[in-house]
Amino acid sequence: MKKILLGISLLSVFACATTNKKVANTNAPESKPTSAGYWQQHVDYTMDIDMDVKTYQYKGKQKLVYTNNSPDALNKVYYHLYFNAFQPGSQMDVRSRNIKDPDRRVGDRISKLTPSEIGYIKVNSLKQNGSAVKHETVGTILEVTLNTPIQPGESVTFDMLFDAQVPKQIRRSGRNSSEGVALSMTQWYPKMAEYDFEGWHTPPYLGREFHGVWGNFDVTLHIDKSYTVGGTGYLQNPQEIGHGYAKENTPLNLPKGNKLSWHFKAPNVHDFTWAADPNYEHDVLTMENGIVLHFLYKDNLERNYLANWKQLPGKTAELMEYFSKHIGPYPYKQYSVIQGGDGGMEYAMCTLITGQRKWGSLFGVTAHELAHTWFQFLLATNESKHPWMDEGFTTYISNKAENEILGERKENPHKGSYNYYNYVVKNKLEEPLSTHADRYHTNMAYGMGSYSKGNIFLSQLEYIIGAENVANTLKKYYTDFVFKHPTPNDIKRTAEKVSGIHLDWYLNEWTQTTHNIDYGIKSVNGKEITLERIGKMPMPIDVEVTYTDGSKEMFNIPLRMMRGEKPSSATKLKDWTFAHPTYSFNVSKDVKSVEIDPSKLMADVNLENNTFSSAK
């Protein structure tokens, strides 16, 4: 294991940082006061985990203090047992073998797992405030019937003992990844399901996205001393651990025996993840603002891949600065980029990514997963129900970050999303963005909708309300909803408050239907231009007219239901109503050519009818 230190000491990073209601600590990020009528549940986890790296089995002891901030008395609670998905015959297995276009990483692999290769979490005992409570494991959900209801405002303590086995690496979690990482420990513990204004969220784990309860984690992990660990939280005992975490010039105090006990605390997060390997190289960069970046990757990577990982810290710092500037400040004191998993996946204060990548790919996946810190781990939408807000917004801001940091100078860094959207539409594979992540008919429809159409929601919003208004919308969205669970209506209302434009029609058409945009130039008769709406989705229209004398003029036609228009230097025309299929206006000079939306930010599915050129 090698280590490089860039910047100041790491000592402050490992200070205790808890934010429960009883203990204040200046190192913990502060939750914003909840708005009137808003509430969310709270959890405090204390876990002690003993890992056997030879059998890939571990024993867990979990104490969970659950606070019911809802106005409802709860007769039941539910836990997610995600590892149970990695068993032959599970819903994840069956779904993968029956979907039209299965994820090639999964395919039929789960069906072929042997008993020593499957994943499981077995709950041996569970108590509510010291008394045994009835529970039943149903697939990936633990159903708990409470002895006494949890009243509004009440906190109860659940004590659990469980055994678990790490599955063979297939999807996100697991052991011995394709790149040789020993342990990718994501969604690995019994995790309390979220209860909110919509009720309980207990979808079975089919391989998609997640939703969690905000809280604090105190985790002690006992593991073979040759393994280096990275992940969520602040290490409390670095001098007892070493492995690149200890303060320089201070003697280590390593315990005797074959295992080390890694003690982490993570304040105000909704998940806890870790990865471990005996051959991790550990690099550290401390940013000027004191945030410490950790990079853990296999020391036996090929030389070109190692060189890319050595280049990554500085660029990750630039990404951190970009996202903090354009969305809101990163509130924690550290972040880790860790080789592991099966592609790229975001987690609290860290990400797991595959490491055998060319530089562009390594930077790109890091940019995307780091951006997820804001769009999911700080602005914690229910990504099972609204993956487009998670993946789409992340794609939007990471595209812009890459374009600036790498100096790509793309006029539209989101062009790939528009192309993918058009492909799926033309092949009649599109499904509404309101579809639950697990219930898209095809993986292609899910991927296009969540990543591309979700991205276009924001890039097209620039066309509707103006780029500056969208930039200010993201900042206000962060200010108002950080450490909360925002909904689609929240991003819509934020944009309305910033711009003064009504956007209910946009949220409805773009996310709840598969209506498409298709505007065309119907005719140009002398100085009169007539446009037509062919698609079902209405939009405001920008039209650029080039006159025969070579001059150009931009016109803006607001959509009446917007009750306003974006800031623009264009000539404003009267608004266009939804019911009228055509719209005509006159210009002052002879026309040479006409083009609808030269910015190409409007997702028009047929660009062939968007231009007109005179025969002259």
C-alpha cells in the first residue's frame, strides 16, 4: 500500500461528527429547518460488524433508534434486505431473465449461483424497546408487526442480530468483482424503509434505485488487518488503523490480533457504504477549503490505468468546486472515489466505480457519480419513483462540468441525450417518466427516460425560461431542499418562483405523458410566416428570420399558458394558445430563410420541417 499526501493534515477530518437531536457537534452538516407542513422520519444507526474475508460471511449487531416525525401512528415498520435479491428465483433473477433487453451484467447469472455464492441477510432476533417483536422476511423486505404503535413524535429503539453473506459480484454489490476488488459493500445491512407523506416505500429490490431515511450512522467494522477500507463517514481511530489514514509523524497504536476495528461515524446521511481490498493503493488530496478527497484503487492496475488514477485527484477537486459553485456547497469534510462495483454508482460521501478505464471514461464516470452527491444524496428525491430527477439532473450538471473543466467548448453538451431521446421516440419505445424505475417495459426506455429525457427536462427548461433562470433555479432548489426529499412539484415550483413563469403544463407534458414536440413552418407568403404545431406537446417558439438584405431578426412567441416569457432580446410577439394549431405573423422585410429554434434546445422530434429557404 502506497500513500501520497497533498495539502494539510487529515487530523480534523476524523473528529467525531454526529447530529442527532441530543448531541450537537460543529463538524456535522446542519439540516435546514423544515418548511411548514413538511416532515421526514429520522434514524440513528449503531452497528458492529464482524467480517470473515475467507467465507465472505459476516455477523451484525444493529441498534436503530427510529423517530416518528409523521402525524401518523405506525403499527408496522419495514426493513430492506437487499442481499436477498442475489438468490436463484428471486424477483431480480426472474425479472432479468424475462425482460426484453436484460442488463448484460446480470443476465441469467443469479440463477446459477451456488449456496456459497448467493447473498443473504438473515435476521436472527429483533426487539422493540427490549421486547421481542414479530417479524417475517418476504424476499428483500422484512415486515415487522410492532408490539405497540409508534406514536407521532415518539422514538423507539430496535435491537437486531443478523447473519449475512456477500454475494458473488453481479450488480453493484458483491465480492471479487471483475476487476478483482474483494468487497463492494453497498446496500449490505438491514435498512429501514422510508415512510413519508405518500406512505411506506417498500419496493422489492429488482436492481434499480433506492430511497432512504435521513439519519446518523456509527459503524464499527472488524476485518482482516491486511484489508484497506474506504467509504462513508469519518474514521474515528486512524492511529489504530494506519492504511494511509493515520496522522503523519504520530506513532501508530495497532491492536494485536489478525483484525483491525475500523470505527466510522457519518452524520446526516441516508445510507452507509464501504469497500475493502488487501491491495488498495490509497491517495489523498486535501483541497484548499479543507475537504479531503480519498482515492482507493488496485495497485496492480496496468500502467496506463494507474497513470489515469494519479491524474484523477486534481480534476476531482475541480469538479467538487464546480458543483459547489453551481448548485450549493458540499457540506461534509471528505469524499472518496473507490474502485469497486460493476460500473459506477453513487453513495453517501463516496462512489464506487470500475477502474480499468481510459482517462476520458474515468473522468466522466467520476464527474457523473460525484454530481450524484447533490442530486440524490443531498437533494434526496425518491429515485425509485422519479429516477429522472436523480439521473437526469446529474447528467445535466456533469455534462456542463465536463464541458468547462476539459475545455470541450461544445455548443450543446447535451446533444447525446437529444439523439438518444429521438432514437427511442422514433422506434416507439418511449414510456412516461412517471413510470416506476422497476416497471419500465425495457431497460432502454428506462435508461433513455431517466438519463436523457431527465437531462433534457433542465436543458429544455433553459429554452423555456432562460439559462440564467435555470441556473438560479438549481441554487434555490438546493437552498430550499437540501437534506430533504424533494418531489417533481418542488423543482417545478422552484423554477416558477425564480422565473415568474407558470410551468405546470411543462411538468405534466414532459414527465407524465409521452407527448412529443413537433413544430413546422407551414408557409411563407411574402412577409407573412405561418407556423404549425404538429406534435401533441405545446411549447413557446423562437424563430430566426434571415432577410434578403442579409440581416437577421429573432422572434419569441410565448405560450399563453406560461403567463409570461423568458428574458430575451428577441422581438416579442403575441402569445400562442394551446387550442390553435397554427400561428401567423408578419415581418417588415422580404424573407430569405426561416428557422425554428436555432439553439436546438427544444426537443423537436422532426427537424426537417423547422427550416425554410426561399428560391431566390
